[in-house]
Amino acid sequence: MNLNRTPFAPVAVAFGVGIAISSLATQAVFLVGWLITGVGCIALLAGSRTGAASVALLLGVVATGGLRGGEAPLPPDHVRNLGLPRTLRIEGRLAGEPRRWAPDRARLLVDTERVEDAPGSGLIQVTAYGILPSLTQGQRVAAPLRLHPATGFRNPGTYDYAANLAREGIYVVATTRAESVAPLDDPPPPWSTRVKRESVAAMGRALPPASAALLAGLLLGDRTDLPRDIDDAFRRAGVYHVLAVSGFNVGILAASVWALCRLLRVPYRLSALTAIVVVIAFALVVGPEPSVLRAVVMAVLVLVASLLDRDASVTNSLALAALVILAARPGDLFDPGFQLSFAATLGIVVAPLPRGVIVGAVAVSAAAQLAVLPIALTHFNQLSTIGVVANLGVVPLAGVATIVGLVAVGLSFVSEAIAAVAFDAVWPVLLSLRGVVLLAARVPGAVVHLPAPGWLAVACYAAGLASLLVWHKRRGKPRRVFLPLGIALVVLAVGCAAWPLVRPADGRLRLTVLDVGQGDAIVVEMPDGRAVLVDAGSGGPMRLDAGERVVAPFLWNRGILRLAGIAITHDDSDHAGGAAAIRRLFAIDEEWTTAVPMAPHRFGRAAIVPLPSSAALGGRRNDAALVLRIDMGLASFLLASDIGGSRERELLAAGARLDSTVLKVAHHGSRSSTGVEFLRAVNPRLAAISVGARNSYGHPDAGVLGRLAAGGAQIYRTDRDGALIFETDGGTLTVTRWAARQVDRFCLDPEAIC
């Protein structure tokens, strides 16, 4: 890379590094660093030491990134400071278009102006249940909102929803009834909103629902109405990028406008200016996603260079685009869309591409896939094995559909009759595109799920690819060292990334009560290396699928691709809802339910045993649930599912062995469970309650908490502590509260020194 042609590249990298490390020091430290490097840079320039001055300048840019990426203190009137949770009347302005994600559920982003009768501030993400009145971006609304601090499921190796909201400046979420949302004014929608609405409506009138939704995704990145099976097929085929507006769409649009202008004999510079205006307008219509901003900034820079008769450097334009976006929205550095967009573009730009249509297309796809591989694994645990080949068919079809679709949408603003001809022309292309994607998605092993690579694996991988690139581009003897170095670094990266899959068992029992909200999902990693899942969290229609979103990523990142068994204690959706996703994504040796009797199993030094159940309690599903006991050395765990007082009395009468070190409290701490006699028989040292932070049932019950405390049990709760990780070698037991990263240690042998 010639830095004379890409001066913004090191500046963009330095600024990004500063944002990445902004959480490691206070703003004062970065400010002092900025002042020192600024003075040092001036002094070095005065001494004609330009090389050292350049280094000082870049360090100053790092400090600037640290200052920009730091979290600013919230103003005193911010809604986060109101002692949440509370229900308050909020007045504010809609910061975006309402987003419908189910027929009777919508999401609003409200920029607060007043709280009750006092001034207020802060963005609130509101979930409205019911049918909303007609609303638009910029409109003032009022509603009674149940306000909560923004939180998410807190588990190792899973998506941090609260952190993502914080990067968008959202620290408070709320719920309300849709009919209680009252418009306070009636402004016309912004022109960009009207264009998008009318475009989507035109597609819906002219095409069948699935094809209209697909075209909306291709042209506008709007996947709201895209059927789940089509969405999943694009993901499995490794071609989901065509449904995210990016350089592909912007490039087609800019080239089409340019070609049309030149065909109409519009002057050269006016053609470029027209393309700039159209591209910027397009960005305003589709929204400020990172991939859109990156593509638009790069397109505008290239077109401006043509206006000035300059030769634009694509790499320099890419670096400047990153710098502009991060300066305005530093949190985008951690956004998967930002990372994927810039990595794929950089991979295509710097990779050596052979000539030839077919070979070149394969090389472009491979370069993009190699560049985004660690990002896709980090955020999605996905490795596409078919994507490079699938893109050969998908990209041309998507390109044709985009061009014809844009023409059809444009014509719909003039004449729907004429537009219908273009929509009729694009329909078979959309059907062909769906066919190719579905075919690719059905290839066995089209997507492989693997652990997210650690920082060392990512660093070695990037350094290895860079070394191989240097080897390819350099000439002479010095280049020879880069080939073995690059290969060695890539092999080291693969080894580091694969370690969770091949590491030997450590002989410890590890039981993790995952934070899945109001539900149960418990992963038991046995001392011999095998794993058992007890319940899979919530799932089903209109509910978040905890099996897919929480349990599966946790298992993958622990290096678990196969389960020795899955026990579904009973059929309630908060325990069994996520099981379908687990069955689809993992190989499972055995499955145990209330209908499939479970025999005792031994896994090395650990044993898992079902406690007896009587058919006489068949009236209530909860009381018929599987109750499991796990033993290893002096440590024991009793997993009580959702059983109530009747089943507890049955277990006592049957003389079941109940005494345990750890009790997974029944039914999320419901008052109908964990009776006095049962608790006396279990006599737990520790108690774990899996419960949702904002549940409407009043769980855990104050009486249950009181009985546990009176019995001497130390209480852990997923709503406060996040995931609860219990590890034991049979003699000692450690408990990790994941939210606080706090570890408690217990000695189980009273005569031993731990």
C-alpha cells in the first residue's frame, strides 16, 4: 500500500484504535495524551523530524479517538435518572419511522421532551402492543410508558443487547398499549419517508407478497415482511449481503444514473453532479445504516474526483469513509454491519484478482469471504461453505433485479400502468433468485457453526493474510520470507480458533444457569467432556427464541457442537420453546422428556439421576416435570424445574434423596413452590433462581426468598447476576456471577483447607 496515495488509511486506523480502547482509560487520560502528542508533534516539526512528528500525530489521533469514543455523562434531566422502573407520561418526538415486527406489535424511538409536566431528555425505545394510529418520523406524541433501564440477557459468548442500545444512545426501554399513544400534532411525513412508503406500497400492489418483500429487501434493505424461510435461506446460502443495502446497490444506482445522463448527452460534470445528488437522496430514503453510509461516502468521493479530473484512490476513499462515519458515530466501530461492510470492501480492493469473468467473479467473492470470516464467526458463529459458489448465481440475478426494480419503482411515481410492465419483468428474476438461494441453502453443510475466535486468532489471521499479500506483490529475495510467515500465522490462527473444539476434558463439572429471562436453560458440561442441556428457554410464535439466540451461541462458543442429551423437563414454552432450534442446530445423542423415561447416566465422575414421579399428579403439567439430581464428589445439584407443593410432598413421601449443595429453585421462585419441609430436606448451601427481570408474575416471591435466607442458603438470581456458572472438582465449588464478573469460592469438605 502506497501511503502517498492513501494518507487517510493510517489516520483512520489510529482513530479506530482510539475508539476501541476508549473504555480502558478516563477522558482525562486521553485529553492529557492529546495535549502531549500535540505539543510533541509541533516540536518535532520545528526540528524537521517529520518521521517522528508523523508518529506523534498518529498517537494524537488515537487520543482523539479515545475522547470521541468515551461515554459522555447523561444530563440531569435524562429519563435514565428517574429511579426506574416507573410508569410516567412521556411527551416526545419520533426519532424514526415506527417499525412493525408483528401484526399487533410495533417499535417506536421517542426523543423525550417532557416527563409528566417537567422538561426531560433521552431516547426511549418503546414497544407498543396493539394497533398504532398513523404516525410518522418527526411527529410529537404522548403516552403513559412503563420505563425500565435497558438490559439484555447477560451470558458469556452471547449478544449484548444493552451494549448495542447504549452505542445508539438508548439507555431506557418502555412498553405501552398502542391505543394509549396520542399524536400531539399532524405534520406531513418527510419526503424521504413518503418516497420509501410509496415505493414499498407500489411493490406490494404489483407483486405477490413474498416477491414484493424480497424486492423491498434488495432495493431498500427493508426486510420487515420477508418470510422467515426466505430470510433463513439467504443466511444459509451465504448471500445475505444482497439484502443489506451497500456498495452493490449504490454502485448500480450511480452507474445507472451516470449512464442514463451520458446517453441523454448531459455534460460530463453535470452527469457526475446528478449522480451525487441521486446517491445522497437514495441514502436519505433507505436510512443511515453503516454499509449505506460507507458506500455513499465512497461513491461521492469517486464522483467528486471525476468532477475535478482527479484519479481517486479506492483505498483512500474507503479510509476517509470510515473516518467520517466514526467521527459522527463512534459506536459504529463495534457494529457488525460496519465491520462486515468495510472488511469485505477492503478485501476486494487489496486482493490480487485474476482476469476473466468467471475466475474474476470467484476471486472477488473469495476475497470478500476471507476478509469477513473472523467477523462472521465472532458475531454469528457462522462459516459459509457454499457462499463463494452461490454468489456466482445470486449476484448477477440480484443485479438485474435491482436495476429493473429501480426502474419499476421510479416509473410507479409516473404511471402505475407503465410500472406494471417493469414489475412483470422483474418477477421471474426474483423467482429465479429465490430458486438459486433455496438450492444453495439445501446443500448439506452449507453453513458450519463454530466458536468465535479470540483476539489472538484474529490477530494472527489478519497478519497472515497481510504477509501473503506482501509476498504476492513484492519482488526480489526479501519477499521469500513472507510466504512461510503468512502460512505459519494462518495455521496458528486456525489452531487458536479450533482450540475450544479439541481441548481435552479438564475433569471438572461445570453447570451454567443461563440468563434467558422468564424461563429455564441449564448447560451441564460433564467432567469427561460431554454436555447435557436441561431445558432450552422460551420460544414459539411472538416470542424471542432463546434456543437460537442464547443457548446455541453459548454452546458454540464453549466448543460444543454435539449434545450427549437434552432433557425437556415439561412442555411449557418457557422451558421447551427453544428446543426446536437446538434440535435443528445440534446433533443430539439422547432426548429425555416426561413421555420418554430417563435412566440414570454416568459421565466420568459425575452422575445425573431423575427423581421419581407418580402418575397420580397427572393433573398439572408443572408437577409432572422431570426433576434431576447431579452428583460429583461432595458437590450435588437439584434441578427442580417448575414443580409445586404437591410434587414436593410426593418426593418427601417417596424418600427421594433431596439433600443438595445447590438448589435450582422451582418455578422461578413462585410462592407455590419451595415449601418449608421440602427446603428443610434439601438443605441447600446455595440457591439459583432463573427469573426474568421484568416478569409480570411477581417472581421471585418474597416468601420464598425469606425461606431460603432463613435456611442459610446464599441466593443467586439471573435477573440480577446474569448467567450463574457453577464449577466443581468435587471438593471445592466456585460460583461466577457473570454480570459483575464476581467469583465466590466454597470449600465443600469441612476438614480440608481450600
